[in-house]
Amino acid sequence: MYNYKTLIKLTLVSCFAYAELASAHTQTGSLGKKNTGAAATDKFYVTCRDEDLSGNVALTDHLVISVKDLAPKLAPLISIQVTKNNKSSLLSTDLIDGDTKYSREVKLVEGAGTYLLAIKKSKSIKKGLESYVAQFHCETSDKSHTDTLIQMIQNQ
């Protein structure tokens, strides 16, 4: 029979595993430092593979991205952009800090492979960390999701 602590541990592990599945196409983070208002950038490699979420062949057409600036409400703006093969998406900026909406979606049509995703905090006279959640989806031309992997390469 399980003791109380083991049961709690199993429950927590199950919850975290479920949360990971539910947020498979989001990335949270923070930019900057408590004692400065300097600009900062987090960078990630996002790899789009030519298969759907069940492992069947599905040709990736593009990567679509957006970002949401979370509380606390500070002066800097949070923006997101993706690059691949010397081409870049438009810059997408969350203009309303701390609301529940993401910035407008932008996409880069460069097929399967590895994209460079940059999430940026603008310079500000106000000091402090800015928190964000980025949303990203590798998709076929008909907007079906394809397998997506992410790896952080710079944490500012």
C-alpha cells in the first residue's frame, strides 16, 4: 500500500506530465534583470519535422508564432520574430501588457527544418523582469500541426 507522501508525489508527477502535453506548443520565460531596464533577448531553435503528431508523413509548410506579455505590467514591450534561410517573419509585438491576448500571429513559410526564434524585451527606464509566454506551431499548408521541437540557446 502507498503511503501518503508517495501518493502525493505520484499525483504531482501526473499533473506535470499532463501540463507538459497541454502546453507542447508554448514556451514561458522572463527577460531582463531586476536591477536594470536594458534590452534582452531569449533565443530558441524550433525544429519543424515532416510528420504529424501521430507520426504520419505531413509536409511542414511554415512556422506561425505570437507572444503574450505577462504581469507585472512594466514599460518594456515584448516582441517575437522568427528567421530561417536568411529570411525573417514580420515582428509581432504585444502592445497591451498583462492582458490575456497574444500579439498578432505572424508566420514564416520555409518548410521543415530548424528556425531561429527570438523573443525580445525593449529597453526601458523602468527596471525589472518581464515575463512572457510564446506560442509557436509548425503547420502544413492547410494549417494541420506537424511535429515541433524547441531548444533554448540564449537566456537573457
